[in-house]
Amino acid sequence: MAEFLIIGADAAGLSAALQIKRKKSRSDLKVLAKGRIISYGACGIPYVLSGDIASAGSLVHFTPESFREKADIPVETGREAVGLYPETHEVEVKDLDSGRVYREAYGRLLIATGAVPRRLPVLEYGQTGIFTLHTVEDLTAALAFIHETNPRRAAVIGAGNVGLELVEALHRRGMSLVVVDILAEAAANWPQLVRRAVLDKLREKRVDFRPGTAVESAERRGKEFVLKAGSGEIPADIIFSQAGTRPATDWCRDKLRTLPNGALLIDAACRTSKEDIFAAGDCASVFHKVLGAPAHIPLGSTANKLGRLAGINMAGGELEFPGVVGTQIFKFFELSLARTGLSSEDALRAGFEARAVSAKAKDKAGYFPGAADAEVEIVFEPGTGRLLGAAAVCSGNASQFIDPAAAAVTAGLMVRDLAWFDAAYAPPFAPVWNALVSAAFRAAGF
């Protein structure tokens, strides 16, 4: 029996393993991974496709061999967890090489299996030319197909932020694009400020975007695919399905408490509903400080933090995670787009009385060369003035606006506090009145 068993060898799993090894160097620790490639930066995948990053190998932090050499921790790859038996402290595992199914006993278990792509029943995902970019293996296969066939027309299914990053990458490769999404808008789960900016940029780049459209079938006709979507047909040389992800918990969700989407419910110490089973990363929930409730927000930054905390606590520590406020950022062509906390729609759905106010300003002193527009929207409670969230759009780095807003939301500050925020000013870097502070002044009624 392994004293500590970890299922999953990416951000959360390996962060936990390092902490267990640090605190209990002589412990019996085992890490099992389904994939052959471990410890890689999945968020960099679109940037390899675009050419910003030289190769897929640049995304890999550790191989099983290099991780064992560095940390003296073995990682067994090609091992898929297929069942959980908390009553006997066992995980059922399938050896993907031999097909053998066996049970692995544990003292304490960490589930860090991440998330898997949502698959559309109308697509044949094993077919050459149809890809879901989720892993380094997916990326390698897509790059090989592109180099071999030189596709000129691409269809992208899904216009969330990852799908949009992919759209930019393919556009930069010179492909004509049709983007299809069953939802009514691109970046549909983002604040209106971001949605509007994305739609404007899609039009500017002449990307054929078809919202509110379901894919009904994908048929191979000679050397091309034909997607049937809505009332029309879409010819394409290559298809990317980026319809979101779901927690990789099908194998254990019947034994543990979960959110409706299958994300494992955990407490502030990363414990699940079973005392000796912990969870972290994209397969798990996280406490949202504004909502005051668990949510599923799969991000690499959170996975690393919770993996570290889970490992410390599995080894006898008593740390608690205070929660997140949903801070995110992504690039779309020349735009930097970011959010934190709740959008006005999120706030109203959650039962808050909410109001949104926005402001525009230059990202540097207006007279300084290269100064560009930045727009920030903040969401707050009119009665109390409590800051609930913010969004930012600019052509520079939106983190200069969203990170202070995230700190303010985390601290439970009021808009009047943010209005007097002592922001840095120098002409090459920021204006006297930046867009975040200006929006806060408007919200505070000063």
C-alpha cells in the first residue's frame, strides 16, 4: 500500500508530490498518470500553433525521468484510474499498455485528474483532420497534419476564450476561418465589455462568426470536410472542436460529493467528502469569495496553489485556502482582455443588487508616444458601495487594471476605497487618471 497516492501528474498533482516529499522525505509516495507527457503548460498550446513559441517541447517542464531525478519521486505513466473504493482505500487502475486492471491501495489519496474536452456526438474525433487541442499530444498531431496537408480553410467549434486564442493562431497562419458556437455570443461567459470588444475584433479581422448555431454533422467529402450547421454547410480542410471542458471525474464521482458538472467538492483544506481523499486542480471545485459558495473555475494558477496546499495537508499540515475571485486574462489579436469577481449578469443571477459603470482613459500619458485606449468596467452594490467585480480591455497589458481590482474585490473594499487608490503614475507607464480609478470615481459619485 502506498502511504500517499496521487492520481494525475500535472500542475496540482506534482505540486502536491513535491510538498509531501519535502515534509516527509521517507514516505511511500506514488504518482500515477494516464498520459505519457507530464508537467506541461497547456495554456501555451495556442501560442505554439501561432509560432510565438518555437515548439511543443518548450511547454514541457518535466519528463517522468527528469522529475524522478530532481525530486526522487516515481511517476508511472499509462495508468488510468477507472474506479474508486473508499471503503477499502483502493483505486482501480487500468494499465493502458497491457489492458490489465488492478487495484492500488492507499493511505491518503489525491485526485488531480484535471479536465477533459467536451466531445460532440456528431464528430468522429479519431478521424484525421478533426482535433481537440487539450494536450501536447493533441498539439503535436495537429501540427503534423498542418505541415503535411497545408490546410487553407479551418472550422472552429466553440468561441470561448481558448477557442478565440486558437482563432488568432490559425488566422496568423493565413487560414480562412468559420467559427461556430451554440451560444448567442463569443466569449459568452465573460462580461459585456469583453464580449463587445471580441465581436468588434472578429468583424475587423473578417472572421466568419456564426453564433447560436449547432453543429449537426461533419462529413468527409474527398479531401475536405463539410460541416452542417444551422441552415448551411461549411467546407473546411481542418476542424477544431473547442467546446469547453468538464472535470475528469467520471470514474469517481459516484463515490464523492460533486457540483452538478462533476467537479469534486472540497473544503478549505482540499479534503473531499471522504476524510483521506483530497482533490485539487481542474477536477475540483474552489471557494468563490464573492459568491460565498463553491464554483468550478479551472485555471493553472489555482491548480498550482491548491496542489501545493493539498500536499502540505496530506503530510500533516493544517493550511486553509481562502478562495478565489475568478480573475482571468487572455489575448485576442491586439487586445488584452481581463476580468475579476462578478459581471453584472453574474451578480444579478446570484441575487445581488448590482450596477455597472465604465470609464475610458489612455494606458499612458496621452501625450506620450504609443498611448492607447483602455476601458474598465466595475460592478458594485449601489446600496453598500461594495465592489463585486471588474473587467478591462486594452491593447497593452490589462493586468495593470485587473490585478488591483482583484485585490480590492478580495479584500471586500468599497468603490470609494478604489477611487482613492494610490496608483503609480509616470508618462511612459500610466496616466494621472487611469481607467480603473476613473470608473471607481464615477461609481462613488465623486
